[in-house]
Amino acid sequence: MVSEDNGVSDGRSARAPRGIRPLREGVGVTSVELFFDLVFVLAFIQVVALMEDDFTNHGVLNGMLALALLWSTWSIYAWLGNSLQARIGLIRIALLFVAVVTLVMAVAVRQAFTDIRGAAVSGPVVFVACFVVVRLVHLALRWYAVPDTRPHIVLLIAVPLFVASVLLFSAAVVPQRLFDDPWLVKASQTGLWMLAVIIDYGPALVIRSWGWHITSARHWAERHGLIVLVALGESLIAVGLTSSGVPMTGALIAALVFTIVTAAALGWTYFDVVAIAAERTLIQNPVQRRVAYARDAYSYLHLPMIAGIILLALGLHKVVTIIKDNELHHSSPQLESLGLHALYGGAALFLLSHVGFQLRITRLLRRVIWPRLITAVLLVALIPAAGRLSAVLALGLLTAVCVSLVITEVLVAGGRRKELREAALAEDLRPEGP
């Protein structure tokens, strides 16, 4: 993770190293970065699977901790890609290698806390080993290719990485040898993971300079918009995979329709105008002043947004599972408490995080903040009532609330929304300079 840059550079900035080409303003996301991001579709699916394997509050907490480490891994490469062109030279090769390691890490997410019986290699150790390799490759690239990476910055990155890695390796191998009580094993693992995540994220909150710049506002905004799409797509894939093999019924069709409409409504709230206004804020600020916006609004506040989508996906998965069980075993058609909280709480968390994102980065369209806050509060308040409905109707109620929010925002934003969209379209059509 990163913090605010002081704009100081040293002699290494005079010339780019061999095989490296710096990014320039106006450049968008490359196909190599898109390929790297696709790995996180599987990673997010595995986070949902991890939480479903241990469908308790403790299991959900473990899933959020795994997501936090996956997010910081993705985020550091987003920062790197905004300094260096990823489509050529050493960075392209390195990013493809990292994608391979991250794929193994993504598969190991489901076993990040507990081995599957009969496994030849420890799943928790594989996850941590991949995490360390990905971070070390990033650190090596940073030192070699980014001009403002001075030795003290390398040290400031390496020390927290070392401590976090030791804690994660300890969580993988120590608790099972110390305790016989399964509860103590789980609690100590989770505690060590929490410390590791705090150390991974904490330094960026207190250390002022890391030598980063936001060179291309377009690239930065696009990259984060695409990872939001990846998360929303994961929620659809999770439902689709769960639906395979389920007899086609009216309840299943309704659930599928509600799922895609809900995902589209949440995507609308992100992309319709606020993402445009946020990108314009970055464009209108000099390179050095963009870093604080990028750190707070994107690197940090996008994490709870993604977490909200993942929790929503868990709730959607439970809805389809209940439909399947009801058809096969005539079980209760209602969602249990944790499933309801994941479904409604995930959507509310996404909206609250997006409000924080908007408040941090743009003064435009403040009038849409209140409808989002009211909707988030309403979703939490509706959980008891939704618990008395069938799972499909509970999902339908969530969909209706999200669609109502979109309609309200379109009416409230009015002409300002049209101005922003037309200005963004005009910029997209403007030819690039030489």
C-alpha cells in the first residue's frame, strides 16, 4: 500500500532502466493488466467458497482477511502499472509471471486456513509462499524500474513485508502444534492473520513518502473501475455455478433475474457519474497532488466496496442453494440470519463505501449522497422483515430497493448528470496529442 508523495527524486530518475518505458498521461489499461485482473475473478470466487465452507461469523471474518491480502496484492501492481508501461519489456514478462503465481495463490485461498484432507502440500503454506513471492517480485521491480525508489523506501516496504510474512507462516504451522482444541487453533490463526493485515496496511497511514506518482489519471480510474466489474462479474459467476444442475423453476428464473438487475443497479451507482467526476478530479490536479486522492479514495475505500460485493455474492449463492435444497428436500425456503446479513449488509456496505469515496475525491453531485445513505440505512432496517420472506422474495425486495435508488439518483442529479456525461464523452472523442 502507499502513502502521500513528497515529490522528491534522486539521480536514478535521470534515465529509465533498460527494458522499461515510463507511463504517460492519457494512456489507458493494457491487455496484460486485464489478463492479470482476470486471475482475481477466481480469487474472489474462492473467497466466497472459503466463507461458505465455514458459514459462521468466524468464517466470514477469515474470508474478509484473505480478501484484504488479495486486495493489497492487486493494489501494489496497480500503482506500479501507473508508473511503467506494462505492455512492453521487463514489466510485461514480470506481470505474466506474477499472474501465474497469483493464480496458484487464488486457488489456495480456500485452503488458506485449513488443509483439505489428503493434501500432499500444505494449503496455508502455499498461500503464504505465493503471497511472499508476488510481493518480492514487486519490490524488485520497484527498485529496478521506478526512479524515485531510494534505499530507505525499499527498507520501509521490506520490513513490514517480512514481519507480515512471518506472522502468516506462523499462522500456517504453529497453532496446530501448540493447541489440541480446534477453537484455539482457529482463534490463534485468525489473530495472527489480523496482525499481518494491520502490519501490511498500517505503514501507509503513518509514513508520508513512498516515491509514487499518479502519472495517468485515465489509467488509474479505468484500472479500479475494471476491478469493480471483476467483482460484480464474480457475483454473477458464483450464482451461475451454483445454479448448474438445479431444476429450472420459476423461483430459479426469478432469482437469476433479480441477481443481474441488482448487480447492474450497483454498477450503475459506481459508473454512471461519480466515477466520471472522480477521474476529472484527478485530471485537474497536478501529478504530485493526485497521490493522496488515489491512496484514500481508491486504494483504501475501494476495498470495502469490493468486500460489500463479495458479501453480496455470498448471500446470492445462499439464495440459489436454498432454491436447490427446497426443490430436492422441501427444506425451508427462507434465508438464515447470516445469509440475510451478507445479502443486505453487503449491498449497504458497498453504498456506504461509495459515499466515502465520493466525499473524499469530488465535490460534484453531492446531492446523490443522501439517497445512498438513506438506502443503506433502509437495507439494514429491512433485514428483520426480509427474514420472514422466502429467499427469492427477500432477494426481490433487495432488487427493488436498488432499482429505486438508481431512479431516484437520475431524477435528483438532473442536468448536472447530463453535463458530466457529455463532458466525459467529449474528452473521449478528443484526438490525442503527439
